[in-house]
Amino acid sequence: MIKSYSWQNKSLPVYYFPELASTNYTAWQLFQKGNVTPFIVTADQQTAGKGQWGRQWVSSQGGLYLSIVLSPNITIEQPSHLTISTVFGITEMLSAYQIPVQIKWLNDIFLKRRKLGGVLTETRVKTNQLKAVVIGIGINWNNKVPAMGIALKNYLSNNNNINAELDLNFTLKEKINSKQLPAKIINLNDLKQIVITGTLFGCQRCFEEGLTAILPQYEARLLNEFDK
């Protein structure tokens, strides 16, 4: 079990719970109690997981459910940039393991035209200033999924030609220490490492280079209704 995560010479504490109503909700509770950002909350299952527009996110045992809390120096009009950046970063990382993920605008991750996961970004604003952002992420690993969903472990098991071995491109090699990443995706803990890394990588690029730097790659993965 991950107890902390190292990123850019900073250690992010990871708070683990067997079951929560919502990792986002608990993340806000910890923030309000004074926990210093950034930090991560993860759970084995959620009883009241949320998706975009208040939809329920089915969160049974075996899936990835985590939230990352940041205090970014951005304007209150820009939290959607972090949703895009997170989806970009996660899909970049999964693609580095030869998994052909795509994006359904704005916040959903698809695989073989079925929903693999999604991102829900929530903010807290005080006197017109952004105080914190919670980025909630759900990825299907070995959990029960709806008819239109797909679980990554099942996909890997059913596609023996997909080795899911790490192969970083030039940009990722510049920004990410490959020693922090698993060589292959074997279990849920491996997937957590990859998703956390992808989220922080995407957000960092947005902070340093602006959204326009990552939009071309994000848009290149957008799901087209005519794709097969």
C-alpha cells in the first residue's frame, strides 16, 4: 500500500481508507482540518462516489478511487484547465504502457469505446480567491462495471498481445523519473502509481507552460463518434 508519494523532491502523504462515502468529500474534510497540501486520499471502495453533473459513480471493490488536493496559483476561472490537464496526463501515462486510451470531452477516459474512468474537479473559493482544488479520479481495474464500462485488468487479460510495458516518450522522460514507475501494470497499486504520476505531470505542465501547450495532444485523443 502506498503511504507517500515523491514528486519533484516533495513527499505527498497518502491517506488510505478501506471504505469512504467519497474520496473527494474526505479530502475536503482533511483540508479543512489543516492538512497541508498537496496530499492524496484513496479508498478501496466508495458508497457515494460522484461523477460529472452529480451523476453516481459506481465504486465497488477492486477499482481505483483517489483524490489529490492541490493549492495551485491559478484564477478561479481556470479549474476546468486542471480537469483537462489531469485527463491529458493520465492518458499520456497509460499510452506509455501501450494502452490505446481515448478521451470523451471533457473528463472521461475511454478504452475500446467503453468508459474506463473519469475525473471530477472541485474547488473552494474564499473572497474571490481559489483556496484549494480537489481532483477526484476513478479508474476501473477489477471492479464490477456498467454495461458501457470496461475494466483495465480484464482488458489486459483478454489481450495477451498487450504487454503493458513502460515506454516513455521524450517529453515524459524529461519530466518523470521512470524509476518511480512500475515496469508493467500488474496490480492496482501499479495503476495508482501511474495515475498519480500522470495527474501531477499533467498539472505541472499546465502550471509551467499553460493549457495551450497540452491541448493538441489532448484533442488528438478525443473520441470521434465514427471511430471503431
